[in-house]
Amino acid sequence: MPNEPIQLPLLPLRGLLVFPSMVLHLDVGRDKSVAALEKAMMDDQIIFLAAQKKVSIDDPETSDIYHVGTTAKVNQMIKLPNGTLRVLVEGLDRAQIIRYVEDEDEFLVEVEKLEDIQGDPHEEEALMRSLLSQFEEYIKISKKITQETLNTVTDIGEPGRLADIITSHLSLKVKEKQELLEMLDIKERLQHLVKLISNEQKVLDLEKKIGQRVKNSMEKTQKEYYLREQLKAIQKELGEKEGKTGEVGQLREEVEQSDMPEHIKEVALKELGRYEKVPQSSAESSVIRNYLDWLLALPWTKRTRDTIEIPTAEKILDEDHYGLEKVKERILEYLAVQKLTKSIKGPILCLVGPPGVGKTSLAKSIARSINRNFVRISLGGVRDEAEIRGHRRTYIGAMPGRIIQGMKKAETINPVFLLDEIDKMSNDFRGDPSSAMLEVLDPEQNVNFSDHFIEETYDLSNVLFVATANYVNNIPGPLLDRMELISIPGYTEVEKLHIAKEHLLPKQLKENGLKKGNMQVRDDALLKLIRRYTREAGVRNLERQLATLCRKTAKIIISEEKKRVIVTEKSIEDLLGKPVYRYGMKEQEDQVGAATGLAYTSAGGDTLSIEVSHYRGKGKLTLTGKLGDVMQESAQAAFSYIRSRAEELRIEPDFHEKYDIHIHVPEGATPKDGPSAGITMATALVSALTGRAVKREVAMTGEITLRGRVLPIGGLKEKSLSAHRAGISTIIIPEENIKDIDDIPESVRNGLTFVPVSHLDQVLKQALVEEENEDN
């Protein structure tokens, strides 16, 4: 019974033919072919494959395509960047075109499946054996087909399928393969294939004879190669160390005398053997030489002797850095533990703080204090995992990763290794460098650190790693878990003054060609420079301004022939121009509806004036001054508390229905956020609603709850310094912050009165002017 015709999209093939049971990739780019593929994918993924009669035809007609082809299943389809489609097809059955249904936008044909015609099984078996024998001989001569292919073909028991598979592996013309595809009689197909293979064997024999003749006629390059080999042998006999022979001998001597472990020496000598055999002109020669150079340059056992003496380390840290007492104390504790345990294994230090606070120079000081070499790598912007682990040597221009490069630069196996800006690594399609850093920083894993370029393991367990970061939130969790954070919040004004006098100014005088006697900067001028010309947590911009002062002084000395320039608080404006920044000062008199708060910013502390006004209205509360969500919530909490305590505070109980209230924080262009302005807002509100003035010498900081409780805050040290600078004499602080008073410099602490409070009632009692005083 004949097979029922089916409609299928047609994909014409150029220079290619697909047999049943054959699986291969096809690249499809012609519009009609793409449309046929898309239609097949929309239906049941079955398509009809037929070869073109001529390869040169780009837009074939129906008459240009063979009528017998193969039905196939599209197993996979991928769109390539150049717009073509790459498909994986699997041949199913022979079929022939009965008629063309559509040939405009795509080829749609009606096909009928063709069945093989079986013959005498014994004859077919004999032909199969003959075919396999011939195919085996063909493989031996051609060497283009692997032995695995023969093993696969030998296992096929169906004669028709065997003929198709063998045909697909032969280098035949499309026309010859088409003849075999159209042969339905299996016996005829096997006989024809045996004849074709026999002819192919004769052609291959001729090719082999021609190749032998070409080989025997030596070309110029081959002659040169043999002559070079003879020259090397002559040089060796004469004892000359010229050319590559001498170079290899020198490298072998360097490897033997190096401090490499035995297993690394074996690898190096093996690579050296390969280098000796590879021609000098070969690209592989330079790759092997580069690899050997890296193995010889890396430190394998060389180390500096640790001199961990805590008094010496403390002295060096104090010399290099003013202030940062807690940071230096933690570093000394770390070094003390290392001295007792005589082991470097332990937490990785991570110095966290704003730019310019001295994180990198602290790491240098650690290296100097324990007599270790210092090496730094910057991780800012590193996206590629190969930056850490290195590139494999199969790539052109391959190099080791930054860790191995750093070790080469350090020249010892136990340096202080600074991983700068570890928070600025990111990941993309090239890998995740932060994951690669896990192996580097884990004391249990870095004994056997593996770099893709070096390939052999490298011991990083003796390295003292120190990392720096600006923002903790940007460091991935698993990486952060391997590090101990040491926070460097920034310098106070007093600390900046000492740093400028003792470190920055002498350095800039030297760099700008000035002597100590050429320029004198008074303390009041330095303070003005710090307050009015810089606003930062660190001292980087301060150093730039001091450099400007030095340059201006140098110009005055040269042009006006002066020997000495004295910079005072008044004359600094002539040199640097008008002040860039302002800072808050206390009010000139007691104010109603205005309270002074204290704020903590990345550039230190500052005073914060909060103003409240009320007027007839319907109880609307307005907040202005570019306040963040937390600060707005603090204002709502203060407002709700005052409503709940209106009678006790002698405020009209229905004030929230009769008045609109406006809370404003000046400097509206500057974003402000945080809960510590809660009690300041509440005090300003009570002052406005009761008419009682707020004492001008009082500033405050603290978070407020709906029940009037005062909660602790952060940055008390910086806030106290800003209050002292603004002329404030009394600071109201949360009771739980008493422990932080010891961190404030003594000179500032002695000039301030700290009033600890736990409830808003205590705040109002201290901050508001007494009613009887106002009556007077």
C-alpha cells in the first residue's frame, strides 16, 4: 500500500546532500530557505531537504532542484550574529516531490515517502562484508576518516542504512551521491557503492604517489631546516655557545640553580625540552619562552625576615599617621597575635573609609613596621575573571593574573599585598572576579592557588593581605565574610590641623622647591583653609590647597624678590580667592521656633538649623529642605508626640485643626537624612507653638519615638567638633551616648557641657528659655 502524500516546507541544499539517519549542522541564509525553516518550526519541525542541480544558482527554480530527497527533523535552531540561521537536522526517510504547492515566498511541496526494495538476504550480507572490507582499506589510505567511524559503521546490521552512512563519509560529488539516494534497490545500491569506493582507492593511490614525489623533492625551507640542525651540531662539537643551543643551556642552568620546588623544576625542564625542539621562527617558541621567564621570575622560597616589634611598629604608625587611634590599636593587636602564633593565617584586614583618609598609606606603614616588601594592585573596574586567575596559554597575548604579577613585583613570598578598591570590582559575561578572589583570601585554599597561565599551584599562605574599600555595601557577601572590617570615618579639624602642619606642608614645601624659612602658615590660616576651602573626610583636597599656597608663594618670592611669606587668616583670601564653603554658627540671640541640631556627613560634622512657623489653616504639615524619608518620618513622630502631650506642654489641644505648620531646614539644595534630628524638630515645634524661645548656646542631637523617648545616634565626635567650632557651649545628647564622650579630643571636650537625656521632657527643660525669664 503506497504512503499517503504529506505537505512539507522544502529547503534546497547547495553542494550538500543529506541521507536518512545522518545528523549534521546547516547554515541557512536565503530568504526562502529561512521562511521554510520558520514554517517547519511552527508546525512539527519536519522539513524536506533536496539538493540543487547546480551550486552556482542563488535563487533556484523548481526545475533546478532534484525531485528525490530526504525528510528531516530540525532538532535545534540558533540565530548567528551575521543574520544567518544555524540548524541541526536529522535525516529520517527518502521521499520524492509529487508536486509544488507554493514557490513564491517559500517552497512548499507535497512529498511521498519511498521504501527500500529488499533483495536476497545472503547476497546483501556478502555485499555488506565486501563493502566493509573496501571501506576499511579506503580509511587506511585516505587518513581523513577516524578509526572510531569504522567501528561505528561495523556495528550497523541493516544493509540500506550501512550504504547510506558510508556514502555520507565519502568525498563524492553531489551528483554521484544523488544517484545513490535515488537507488531504492538495496542490492543495486551496495554494488554501485563498492564500485565507487574501488575507484576512489585508485585515485588515492595516485595522490599518495604524487605526494611521495613532492616529499622527495626537498623545498628551500626544508633545506634551511636541515642546514640549521647541522650548524647546531657543529657548534656543539666546537663548544660554541652561539644560537639557540647556548640559550637553552643557559636557561637549563638557571632552572637548576633556582629555588623552585622539585615538581615545578620538572615542569620547567619539560617545557625547556619542548622549546629546544620547536623552530625559532615558530609562534609556539615565544609562548614557551615567556612561560619559562615567568617561572624563573616568580619567588618560590625567598622571603624577608619578619621583625614584629610592637613598640617599633607603634612608633612607625605614629610617625606616618596622626590620630586614628582605634585603627592603629587594632593593627597593633593584629601584629601581636601574629608574633605570638608565628603564623600569618587569620582574618584579612579591610580598611573602609572615604577617599583621602590614608587607607593605602596605612598599608604601607604596616609593611614598613614589620620589615616586609609592599605591593599594591588596583581592583577598580576589574570585570574579567582572567584579571585575577590569568589567561590560559592557548590564547594570543596570554598573561598571568594580577595576583601572580603582584608576587613577581614583590620578589618575596611573604609581602604585604594591598588589594586596593576591592568594592569596585564588578561582574559581567566575562566572569565574576569577586568569586575568584575568594580563593585568594581564604587561608584554607590559598595554599594551592591556581593561576590559569602558570597552571601549577602557587602558595599564597605567607602573604599578608590588606584590602581597602570606600563602601561596605558594594563588597559581595562571601568576600566580606573572609575579611575583618576596620572603619576609618575621617579626620577631625584638630587632626587635620596637625596633619597639615606635620606632614602635608613640609612635603609640599619640598616638592615646590621651597625651604622651611621661605613660608610660614599660621594656625588660624590653616583652620580657615580647612573650614572654608575644603569639605572632605580625608585630607586629599587639603593637600591640593596647600600645594596651591606653595606655588603662589614661590611666584611671590621670585617676582617680588621676597625671602619670606607669612600666610595669615586675612592674607589667605588674597592667595586662594574667596572662601568656597561656609559652616554653621550659633544664633546671635534666643529664637522662637528655631533650634540648632547637629548633623554628621561624609565630610565630618556640621550644625543644622531647623525652623518652624505656624499660621491659621486646617492642620496641614509641610516639610521642606530636601529631606530624606527617615527625616520626614522623624518630623511626623515629633508632631504626633506633641499632639498627644498638648495639654501638659501648655499648647492649645486643637492646634492641629486651627493652624498649618511649616518645618524647614535651610540649604535646600543639600540632601539631608537620618533620625538624629528628631528631638531638634520637636523642640522647634514646641517653641513655635508655645512662644518660648530656644537658648542660642544649646545644640542637640537624638532620635525621638512616639512616646517621647530619646534614642542613641552615631558620629558624636564629629558633631561635637562642629558644635565647638560654631561657638555652642551646651550639647544635649542621648543618655546611651555617654560612652562616646571619651572619643572626643580633650581640647574640645573641656570647652563643651554635655547634657545626657532619655526623654523629650528633659530636652525641653534644658533647651527652652524659662517662662519667668521671658516675663521679665
